[in-house]
Amino acid sequence: MSRTGDCFDNAVAESFFGSLKQERIHWRHYQTCFAAQQDVLHYISMFYNSHRLHLYLGV
């Protein structure tokens, strides 16, 4: 953990959640929590990990 006010701590996590919300969550209406969980897992495994560029990892 770094000091208070250091904005670089969570940059990667905040970028991921921002992408998730913008590309997936805001455009869907889920009937159940389970459906939402499955959709998010599908997004991560099928789209985010394989199609998005990961500049942080140098890929």
C-alpha cells in the first residue's frame, strides 16, 4: 500500500472496471444475480483477456 493521495495504486483495477461498466454492464439488464455473474465471467474470459490490448503487461 502506498500513501494517501497516490493515485497510481489502483490505476489498473480502475481501468478494468471502467471498461467493464462502459462496454458491458451499462448496456444490459439482468434478470438475476447469477445471470449477471455469468455474463461478467464470459466478458472477462472470452473478450477482455483475448481481444483487449493489455498495455500494462506489454502485450
